[in-house]
Amino acid sequence: MAQKKMSGEVFLPSKEVIEKAHVKNWDELNKRAQEDYEGFWAAEAEKLHWFKKWDKVLDESNKPFYKWFVGGTTNIAYNCLDVHLTTWRRNKLALFWEGENGDFKSYSYYYLHKYVCRFANILKSMGVGKGDRVTIYMGRVPELAFAMLACARLGAIHSVVFGGFSVEALHERLEDSKSKVLIVSDGSYVRGKVVDLKGIADEALARAATVEHVVVVKRTGHAVNMEPGRDYWYHELCALPMGNMGCEVEQLDAETPLFLLYTSGTTGKPKAILHTHGGYMVGTYASLKYVFDIREEDRYWCAADPGWITGHSYIVYGPLLTGVTSFMYEGAPTHPYPNRWWQLIEKYGINILYTAPTAIRGLMKYGDAWPQRHDLSSLRLLGTVGEPINPEAWKWYHRVIGRGKCPIMDTWWQTETGMFMITPMPCVPLKPGSGTRPFPGLIMDVVNEDGETVKPNEEGFLIIKRPWPAMMRTIYNDPERYVNQYWSRYPGYYLTGDSARRDEDGYYWIIGRVDDVIKVSGYRLGTAEIESALVSHTSVAEAAAIGLPHELKGNAIHCFVILKEGVEGTPQLADDLRKHVGHEVGPIAKPEHIDFVKSLPKTRSGKIMRRVLKAKALGIDPGNLSTLEE
Ligand code: WT7
């Protein structure tokens, strides 16, 4: 397709890849989607099941509260499972799973449907129905997917809390969502050790008020506290009559809330991003099918955690909607040895691997010998997400894991966008480090402070100029913040919070966050969460957190702490503070380094100037200091 010569280093797709791909001509598809945007999405929606068809594809009457497939009724869980049961896919593997300790489980579409129905009945018996919130806090196990789909089947709203979060993070999310039920596993295996999830949940529950029942899934089998009348073993409930395996599906309006997913924002506490059944279903279905070029015989592996949006959209919902066979692995990539992933790919014949730059860099550091010891020839496509991938890691991934034959889908998107937004497709020429162009039909731009498009290769704010089906609908309980944070800076346009540049070929290059969000190993954390965890320690008066570049993690957290009168800043205390943050927020939030300081740079209105701290730590010019108080 590339008639004109492109700038920079370009990897052209092979003839073979193009010939077999769903989309052979990206420009043609994009042109079609641009010219008839609603028609494009309607055509995708028609490939899914609707109990009643929509009257209107996109309703823009109450901007920025957009609605999609208005008047239609559907259910995403029905489209994930039931629709396949009348076809040969009934007997196809939907999901197979390997535990870190080598355990194995597999589920056909038929069987998965049964498990989900049974779980839905259990929730029903606890009084869960349409609109009720259910929090899910587990390791990477199949039951997590059952629980999500069971909620969806009933029209209840799930809120998955990443198993790497800890007490205060879980408490905050239970409280904000006012969850009626908590589904938790007793523990999870991480690098051979048991993480006591139920213990953490008990601590969080002691601080929270709304949870009536707790369903405990046995994974590790270590001793846990079970509170009579509140806590129930999942396997025991399954054996009781409410654990029967037939469950009527709820026919839901397309705009019915599907889930909340908490994520860090510019200021304050994590906010609950709300997604709905109809639009999210259409967006995740079409994007996965086209970008990862899903084929019936594929074995697809998204190695992210279901507790993040990547897992929601591309481990649970997207794959089941497309009817693909999907693999889930519980543990760390390097346990017990750095070849664990390569072993899994060889053993199970994985065709598509989707992971994050931080994992690639982490594996790359062990050298080429580990992957080269395995037959990775089943791999056809690779993917990356979460943060910018440095060209060096991209090329290693391409050369060593993909044997120079697998196109890499560098997908840019967010919890808020629900689906891939800037992404290649296999037929597109690739440039290492760039996600290429927006998904067909989307309109994005890079603009300056005044909202004017910047020149090619100039840095600016990344914005989205048109609504899309899988977009967030609001911030749960805080519609005002939804409007202010995303739609006010450039009225009518969605502010991503990222800075980017666009080159002469129209390819986008993400630079990074322009707000107080820090991406640590691809995980999104807010400075406010880390700071409030520090301040909750008895020795701390004030704290500031910043992200500094880190070779493996992308960014690492550095903190500046003012201690209370009379407290001495010893190395022991610094260590205690790191542990305290780990306990309150989660291990991923543990600061790399803590500096004890006497004061912090602030604006006259009292806001900490993290930019100044960052410049100082990096030894660069802090820029405009006119608002600095002293
Ligand atoms: C932020 C969103 C969407 C799944 C995981 C992250 C960064 C995401 C890329 C990419 C460069 C990326 C952005 C974005 N990001 N993908 N391919 N290249 N940066 O979801 O936790 O909501 O984070 O992740 O900064 O704003 P999230």
C-alpha cells in the first residue's frame, strides 16, 4: 500500500500476512468508516445478537453524555456465550488456564456457559439484581471471568479490583461503589508465594460498611478466616440447590451499565469509569477481530491481568464475543525460570501474544537463549500495550520472539476508551515505537494550548474529536468530574491526558502523561494515592510523589517526605514507609526511593509543584517558576 516513501525505519507487512488478513487494505476500510461512521459501527453491531434492534446508532443530543445503539436491547454475556451454543462452537475451547504451580483447567463454550449461569444463580440468591454492584478481588483464575460474566448476565455491575492492590485501595473501591457482594479468592500464587487476598479483604471489610455477603473461591487452600453469616465458600454454594446451572438472561437496554473500573486521574481519589453493555460490546468485538485478525483456529493469549481494562476488554469480553479460544496464565513470566512464557507458547501452540513493554524489557534482559530454546513458530501476531515501547524492545520482540515474521500491534488506548484507539492492523507498515494511526473512522488530533493542530513532529496534547461506541459513559457518582476532566479543556473534544506527536506520515508517537498520573510497569497510579498513603503514616506530615525514568518499569516512584516534628529520617523509617504504601495501596505502588526533606516547592495557592521536583531530580531546567511561593 505504501506508494510514497515513508519516513524513518519501516517494517512492511509480508504478502502472506496481507493475503490472509481480515483487513487487506487499511486505507479503504478507513475511508469507508470515515464517510459513513454510524453505518460502519451499525454493520459491526449487526454481527452480534440483539433482542430488539436499535432505533438510532448514535445519540448526541446531550453531549458529552453520548448514547449508542439507542432503543436496542441486548446482553454482552449472552453474546459471549449463549450465541455460540447453537453452533459448532458449543464444543470449542473457550478458555484454558494454567496455574503458576502447573494446575490446568479448560472450558468449552458449553461448559463455560453452565458455570456462568450457576454463578449468576448464586449471586441471585444473595439478592443481587439489575444495577447492584459486585466487587471482585481475585488472582488470575477462571472464576474471575465467571464472576464478571455472571454479573453481566443479571444486569448487575461488576467492579474488579486488581489482585495486586491492597487494603486501602480495596476499601475505597468497596465504599465508593457501595457493593453488596464481594467475590474474593482465598489467595493467589505469585512467584511461588501465596498472597493472602482474603486476609487483605477482611481488613478492608472492617473499614467498609455496605458488603452483605462474601463469596470465597478456594485457590491456594491456606487457612483463612470465614465469618459466619457473611462469608461462603464458592464450591459449597455450587453444591447447593441455588447452584443449579440454568439461568434466564436479562434483556437489557444497550445503555445499561456493565462495569465500573477504578483508575487514577489527574487529582484526588481514583475514579470509577463506567462502561455499558451495547457500545462497549460492539467496540471490543470489532477492534479485537480486526487488529488481532482473529481466526477460528487461533489460540490467543492476552497476558495482562483481568483486573485492568486490558483484561476486561481483551481477556474476557472481546475474545468470547469473537468466539476465539483464549488462554489465561496465573503467574509471573519469570517463575520459576525466565522461560516460563516461552514454554507455555510452545506447549499450547499460542498464535497471538499480547503483552506490555515492561514485560518485554524484563524478559529481554535474560538474553536470547531462553526464548531460543523453545519452538515459538506457532506465533503469528504480537501485541503490546500500556506505555510507549522503546524501539530497542520492539525490535527484540520482533526479531527474537516473532522470528522477524510477526507484525507487532502497538495498541494505544485507555480505561476510558474501552477499546483500541491508535493501533496498526497486520496489513499496515509498522514503525517501531509508534502505534501508527487511529482505528478506522476515529478522528484524533495533536493540538497546542489553544486547540490548534500542531505541525508534523511537534509535541502537543492528544485529543479525540468524535465519540466512539466503547467510550466511557460517565464517572460513576460524579458526572461533573466526567465533564470537567475530559470535555472542558477543548469543548466538544475528549482530552486523553497524554502528549504525543504526529509525523509526516500521520503516524502517532505517544510521549507520555501530562497530568499527575504515573505509569509504573504499565500500571496507572496517581500521585495523590501514594501521597495520601504516606500521610496516613503516623510519622509523616507531608509528602510528594513523582515518577522518574526507570529502565525496566518505564517509570519508578520517588517520594519526598516531610516528617512530623521530632521524628528522625532514618533508613529504617524510609523502609517502613515503603512497606506502609505497599500495604495500603499495593506492592506496585511501593516507592523506589524516599527522600526526607524540610520543605516542598509549592504554588502560592498551596499546590505541590511536582514538575519542579522532577526537574531537580533529573538535573534539568525546571522552566517557568513564576508561580512558586518561595
Ligand atoms: C494510559 C492509559 C489500555 C490498556 C492499558 C492502559 C498509556 C497505553 C499505550 C501505548 C503508549 C500507552 C497512555 C494512556 N498507554 N497504551 N501503546 N503506547 N502509551 O490503560 O491504565 O487506563 O492507561 O496508558 O499514557 O493514557 P490505562
